[in-house]
Amino acid sequence: MTITLVSPQIEVMKMDSIQEKNIVYQTSQLNLWYGEKHALKNINLDILENEVTAIIGPSGCGKSTYLKILNRMIELVQGVKITGEILYRNRNILDRSYQVEELRTKVGMVFQKPNPFPKSIYENVAYGPKIHGIRDKKVLEQIVEKSLRSAALWDEVKDRLNQNAYSLSGGQQQRLCIARCLAIEPDVILMDEPTSALDPISTLKIEELVKELKKEYSIIIVTHNMQQAARISNKTAFFLNGEVIEFAPTSKIFSNPKDKRTEDYITGRFG
Amino acid sequence: MNFFDHKSINARMKIRVIVNLFAKIIFFAAMMFGLFILGVLLYRIVSQGIGYLDLQFLQSLPSRKPEQAGVYTALIGSVLLMAVVAPVSLLLGVATAIYLEEYAKDNRFTAFIKVNISNLAGVPSIVFGLLGLTVFVRALALGTSVLAAGLTMSLLVLPIIIVAAQEALKAVPASLREASYAMGATKWQTIVRIVLPVAIPGILTGGILALSRAIGETAPLVVLGLPLFLAYLPKSIFDLFTVLPMQIYNWTGRPQEEFHSLAAAGIIVLLILLLFMNFLAVLIRNKFQKRY
Amino acid sequence: MLLILLCFRMGVIELAIQNVNSLSIQKLIEEKKKNHNTAGIIEKFIPMILLLAAVVSVLTTIGTVLTLIFETITFFQTVSILEFLTTKKWYPFSETEGTFGILPLVLGTLKVTFIAIIVSIPIGLTSAIYLSEYATERTRRIIKPILEVLAGIPTIVYGFFALTFVTPLLREIIPGLELFNALSPGIVIGIMITPMIASLSEDALVSVPNSMREGAFALGATKFEVALKVVLPAAISGIISSIVLAISRAIGETMIVAIAGGSTPNVDWNVTNSIQTMTAYIVQVSQGDAGYGTTIYYSIYAVGMTLFIFTLIMNLIAQYISRRFREEYE
């Protein structure tokens, strides 16, 4: 009995080490219209577990739009039409029966500008667990500490957890937002140009953090900054005019791009 | 060929500059004149009424003898009225604003509600009195009670609160809502935990201004049949009562000079009450100055 | 077996509480979700409850209109609509039979409103222009709140001011002036609505983009020329709608005319005589002891209806102007 229980697990582990990592998001034939404007055209992308996937491209290429579909934040925009399929862990998230709150509990998001709630640091991090019904003070305290530690912010704020989140610096605020996101232990973290509003030192800290986080989380990051993509990501997708031009391991994209347009963008001929 | 005769332009320039200066002085004088008149109004009232304003005035029942008369019943009546108006109008107003800003779809029905609210804001207060008289006093048989007057006043100030609450909700940054949704929060959770706390100062400020409108309003209460003279206190919200503006109206309507002074003293009490409420509104606004 | 499984599950939570590192928040969330099915119900019912609140404002309008219509119809069963609209005499308190011709009351209202507008437009508009075009930021910051506070002074205060100060003052100047007249309440209503005109017009002027002013200044225009020829025309719809709204306020104003206007319906254009406005008549009847169900009782609804129509038209005009001619600067 015990043997039969254990043996398949071992097999799985073996397969894991040999085979590729699991697919988190499988996008196929995705199209999106803002009213009349065809903003995403026939997107096909597979995103893997425990990797950092960077999405680059010039402004208006649809990269942020794509990110917002992954946790259906796009629904907040009116007049959007979507066709195609996005499987998250083998379930189509565009299906009406997929409860959006459930999806967002699994898929966290960090925004362009730090957007902490006008509450205390503690309340910011405890927000997610609280809305999902966790009220035990002790558990909440542990979650807050763990999340702030994971976001490399604990040592800076542990003595002032009750202060307003807006007393923090911009970089600290963004790390607080990451901690807030980690507090519900998502499976995937979406990052929408998380450093675009920050100074270089804060940016560096966030980048270090991303590298650390990918051990436990799958991260998809939209960025304007190509060096950033090169520094932190395993794979990079290049978007242009709503299409995926190229999707490959980051080293390959930056050293040996297949498409002329990718090369032009990376070498700074446009963008 | 020269289109510009610089000499004549320069000559006209002087006139234009003088006209400008002249206009500025006139505009300023007009504004100051307006403020001056209002200053005279306040000065007149204060100088006429201050002599009658003492503790006895606040604690006495109205009387036919000017030297014994006071605003006690009216003051208590005004406070009772506010005790009905504040919860009813805030609850209805904020709920309506949340519906319009957070839930309502962009369709004809919503547009109709919005147009309706802005029209309601322009209906003369005395017409609300007619509505209250028919619906609350007679049809619902509430009589000339605190409750009937309170409900009438609530409807009167409802548009003010709705508009203020709508503005306050609109001012909540979208980024905060997004952050909450992205955590898997539901709409109602987001509204209760994030949006309302941020909007509450604006809502309260609007609410106080609406209440200060209600506390000074006279016309609808006259129509409801509130007594001009009442020498006892209401025991509950179902009782007959009177309010400060009605008491002032009563004294103003009498020919004797002493009663006019009493009216002025009553006005001072009313204005102090209003000033206090405005002060409260400013205080709230400053205390919760935007930090996001 | 089931029991063991249950124990195991409890153990997970227990363990999570003890050890930070093994804490599985997602599992906790899963657990909680099973206990919280009420959330979905709340999400469904909240919008309906809120909608009910929103409907109250609609019901208020419907209630107002229906009330006025029904009671007015009752009134027209005893008094013919023709008499109401065409007779030039409003004499309801006659022992034998009253005469109900609305004209004198309408005329009283219009007289007062006209005077109020003549007083308030020049002061209100010039103040608005001064504040938006000439005043320093500091002056504006001081004056604007004052205007708002002044707009909030109860009308009963203005009524008292009209009767005890303005009327005696005017009687010094104009010998023939009666104690109750149209002039004094007219002027005071004008004073009352001036802050409203000033404040709303100033909003309209300030919202004219600076680029338009800069364009004119760069050509060498003076401030006066910029204000008069560039800013004012650009903001004209906002200004007009503020004036129309002020007119509507003046028409519906009650206490000032009830106190200082008198109760003598007149059909002439004389402003020194005692008059009666529509609103003042409603007040007069409400205060008196006209019993429920009498013709006089119903007459206040007919007058109220007339008043309602007047102000509604004004409000609709104001809305139409500000929507139709909304300035688009982009």
C-alpha cells in the first residue's frame, strides 16, 4: 500500500527533471478589439512555470493589454471584444464559468505606479488574506511578516507597520505592493512595467527581488526597458502592432534575433 | 507699402491701457460692493440681536413678552429635525451615488436617473413642501410631526448629497480599485474596504453642507403647517414641533421692534450653528487631505 | 478513514499557525471559501438594494408631479381652467365666491425676479471676471469660500434684512414706497443670488484654457480685451446657464417675498406697491386656517403647479444651454 502510494511520486519527479517545466499559461489564437481597433492579433504563447517571461515592445503594441487579459483586468475596460483561448493550468480563463475572483486569487498583479491603499503598511499586506476570509490575528501577523520578508521590505518597516503606506518612498511602496500581492501566495505574478516610476536604485532592488521570486513563482513582466528584460528574464516575447513577432529564450532574442524587426527594436532603431 | 501706422497704434495703446486699468478698478469695486452689502447685512443683524442673546434666550420657551422669550423649543426642534434628516438623506444619497458610479450601466435608465436628479435640485423648496403635505402629512398620516418634516427635508437635500457623494467616489483613483480587484476582491468588498474609506471625507463634507441647507430652510415647513408658536417640547419624532427658522419668521412678522431684535438674536444663533457646521466641513476636508 | 482525513486537514492548519515557512495561504483561502457562500449572495443583492435607493429620487419627482396634477385637477373641478388662466384678478378669500386668476401672482413673481436679475447680473458677473482674470491666486482662495458661505445663508435671514433694513432705507429715498413692496424683496433676492452667479460664472471663466489667453496676450492685448473678447465669449454658455439657474432660484424664492413683499395681488407694473408672488400666496394659505378640502386649499396646488412649470422650464433651458454649447477645447 505504501509502496504504491510513493512510487508514482518518484516517477513524476524523475519526469520533471528530464522533461520541460509545466506550462502555466497557454494562449492560442487570441484576438482582441477595443471597439473597432484590432489591438491583439492571433497571439499564441506558452508560458512556463518558475520562469520570468518578459514582454517587450514599443508603446501601444498591446503588451500591457495582453498582460491584463491574463487576470481578466481587461474587463474593467468597456467595449472590449476577445476571441480565442487562454488556458491557465488547463482551464480556459476566458470562459464565463471561470469565476474571476478565483482567477485573481491565483494570479497576482503589480502595477506600473505603486498603488498602495491609503491604509497602514500592515493593513495593506493583510488586505488580501482578509478579503478571502482569514481573520485570525496570529495567522495574519505571520502572513504579513512572511510576505514582507519575501518582498525584502521587512527589515525596513518592521518597526512601523502601523504607519500609513504613503510614508514610504516610491521604491518601498512598490515593494509593499509586491508584498501585498505575495500575501495570498499566488501561483503567477503579473508585473506591468513595475519599475517605470522608480529611480535606478529602487529599480535594481526590484530586479533582485524578481530574480529571487522566480524560485517560487511564475512571473510575467511587461517592460519598456530592454536591458531590464535581458537582465532578469528567461524568455522574452517581442510584441509589435498587436502581434507576437518573436518569442524565444532571452539570450537568443538579444544575441541572435531571427526577425529583422526584433533586431531593429533591440538595437534601438525604433521604439 | 506699410499696413501699420505705428504712431496711431501707440496713441491708441495709451487709451487701451487706461481702459484696462479702469475696468479692473470697476470690477474690483463691484465685487467689494457685493461683499460690503453682505457685510452690512451681518453687521445689522449682529448689532441688533446681540443684546438679546444670552443664556436665558437659549433656555426660555417662546413668550408673548419679548423680554422673557427664547428659542429653546425651536433649537431642540431643529436638532430633532437633523436627527431624522441626517441618517435618512445620507443613507439614501450615498446608496444612490454608489449605484450610479459603481454599478449603473451606461444606458437610458441611468441617464434618466441622472437628469432627474439634476432637475430635482432645481425644484423650489416650497414645492417639496406641497409634496410633503400631501404624501407624508396626509396620505401616510404622519401629521405635522418631526418625522414628516424630516422625510420632506431629506428628499429636499437628497440631490445635494448624491452629487457630492458622486464627486467623492469619482475622485477615488482607479489604481486603488484595480489593486483591489487584482487581489481577487469582489466588487462589493472593493467598494466597502477601499473606495468608501477614501471617499468618506468628501461625502461627509457634502453631507454637512446639505444639512446646513436643511437647517436653514423655512418655506417647506410653513407649507407642512409647522406652528409659528409652540410653548412645549416634542416628546418623540411623531409630535408637533417647531424649528429655529420658523421662530425667526414668527418674530420677524410682528410689528414691535423688540420682536425684531429677538428675531435678530435668533438669526445669530442660526448663523453660529451654520458657521460651526461649515467649520466642521472644512476641518474634515483638511484632516483627510488627499495623500495618494 | 474520514475521521483520519479530517484530523489530517486540521493538522495542516494547526501546523501552518505554528510555522511561518510551511504556511499555505492558498490552502487557508480554499478552506475559508467553503464556509463563505454568503459572499455570492451579497454580491447579487447589493446592486438591487442600491438601485432601490436610486429609485427614491425618481419616485420623488413622480410623486411631486402626480401630487400637483391630481390636486390641481381637483381645483379645476370648482374653478374653470379658463378663469385661472385669463382672469386678471386673484381674490380667493371672498365670503361669497372667490376669483382665481393666476396672472397677478405671476406678475408679482416676475416683477421681483426682474429686479433681482438687474441687481445681481452686473455685480455677479463683474465679480466673476475680476476673480478669474485679475485677482491673484491668494485673493481667489479667500473670496471663493466666502462666496460659498454666503450662498448658504438661509433665506429667512435675507427676508429679515429686507423688511428691517432695506425697506426703511428705501422709504427714506422713495417717499411713496409702501411698507410692503416689490422693490425691497427684489433687491434682496438679487443680493442673495449674486454669490451664486459669481461662483458659477467664475467656474465657467476659469475653465477656459490658458492657451487661449496666451494667444491673445502674445498679440499685445490688454487684460480687459482678453477678458471681454476671448474669455467671455468662450465661457458664455456656462455664464448664461448660471444666470438662468439664478432666475429659477429667484422665481422659487419664498421667504423673502413672504416677509417683505406683502399679500396684495396686483396686475400693474408698479414696484412700489404691495404685491403677492406665487410662493407668498402658498405661504399665506398654509399659515391661515383654510380647511382641508376647500377650494382655497386646492388653489395652492394649482399655484404650485404653475410655479413648478416655470422653474422646470428654466432648469431645462439651463441644462440645454450647458449641454448644447459645451465648450470643447481639445
